Amino acid sequence: MNHIRLENISKIYNASSTQAKSVMALLAEGMDSAAVKQQTGYSVGLYDINLDVKAGELHCIMGLSGSGKSTLIRHINRLIDPTSGKIWVDTSIDTQTTITDADEPAATQKPSAAINVLELNDQDLQHYRQQTVSMVFQHFGLVPHMTVMQNVAYGLRVRKMSTEERHEVARHWLNEVGLPNLEHSYPDELSGGMQQRVGLARALATDNPILLMDEAFSALDPLIRAQLQDQLLELQERLHKTIVFITHGIDEAVKVGQRISILNGGRLVQTGTPNDLRHNPADDYVAQFMRAKA
């Protein structure tokens, strides 16, 4: 069952509708994003992305710097709006009780009970962000004047949950990510790895079914990164969230991703399991990534 579907998503930065159409006409003819930038002056974030993310799947998005990874993930919670296309999300899915159907036809066009999040008004968008999708950022995104407890409980405070209840939930998730007894500390008293665990606990505390992780471990030392990868996989084994995980490292993508989507110059080159990409790469770009892993 699909949880998220991006349908014909394109993002042309700082272009009017007419200008964007001209840019996309060049892209449709096969011109790459660098050449388009040189000819028109407009930057291509994404072009004609069609991507399904299944319910309960840990799906990695990877590519080189500037390939469109962070732009893509920010479309799902509408931190960025596309120039064109639709973003379907099934807000009825509870991934903790949903088993991913690996045999579902890839041609499924959108989840059966999906909404196009681009049509949400401000109030509905706020509700969608509070109840459906959480995000873990590369540089932690913690509020420095709040304690660890207050940071983890922040999303529950926004929901008007009582102090006692939200602190109980926060303690639970701090224990889950291996940070007991640090609830009264402040972010600047913690190591980078500890801060990212707090960020993960904050995202999990809201119990939203979709978790977006934008290069969440890339700023960490290799040993700490490996530990957090292991912890994420252990948590996912129990929680069955729908996770979109951005990374520029093929080793990390192969380790944590059930499926991997590879971007190049704002275009989606290939989606598949690590074995699919290794044995049947769509082009030399994909093959080079997989040889790097080998």
C-alpha cells in the first residue's frame, strides 16, 4: 500500500509560471539542469519526479550534492511548494498496524484514501504537520534555551497535551533512544550524537506515521553514525513508520534502506532495492554509486 506519492513534481526556483514552462520545455528536450541554468539563469530543483513510498517502508533518497534530495523531502511536508505536480499522502494510514505489501503493482497511481497536500489551507496544513509528518534535521534543530525534556515534548505541547502527560511521553522516548536521566540538560551540554538522539526522540514522541530524515546522521563521526543507524533499524523493526531518509552515502543507503531512489540533476534516475540497483543499474551514474559500495 502506498503511503506517499509524488506525481510529476517539478521545482524551478524564482521563475514565473511562463518562465518555468520555458525551462521545463528545455528539460523535456533532454537538456540537463546545469545547461538550463547557464542558458536561462533559473535553477532546477526537481524535474518530473514520480515516486511511490510504501506504508511502513524505510525509503532512502540519495545522490550527489545539488541532486535535489533535500528539495524533494521538503515537498512532503510542504516546507517547499512545487512549481507543478501533486503530492498524495494517505492520512488514514496507521503504519504501526499496516504491513507493507511487497507484491503490490508498481503502477498503482496513488493511495486509495490519499489527499493532495498541495490543496490544504493553512489550518489544515498545520494539522497535517502536527498529526501526520515529523522531521529530523541534519543540524539537530533543537531549541537551545529549552531543556532536553522540553525539546522532546515540544510537539505535544503544541497539541495542548497536559504537562504531566507530555513529560511522561518524552521520558519514554528519551529512554528508547538511550538518553535516560538527561531530561534537565540543555542541548549545548550534549555531544552531537546525543543531540541527534534528542532530535529523533522529539520526532518519535508525536507518534506521527511519517518520519522525514534529512541527512540526519551525516554531521556525526563514523562510529556514532553507525550506532544511530543500528538504533534506527531496531526502532523501525518495532514501530513500522514510513520513513523517507535522505543521504549522500551509498553505504548508509544500502544499510538502512529497503528501497533506494537515486537523483541526478533534479531527475529521478532509478528506484529499487539495493540488489536491483547493483545488478540492474539504469545508467553509469547508478553503476558508479553501486561500485563505490562494492
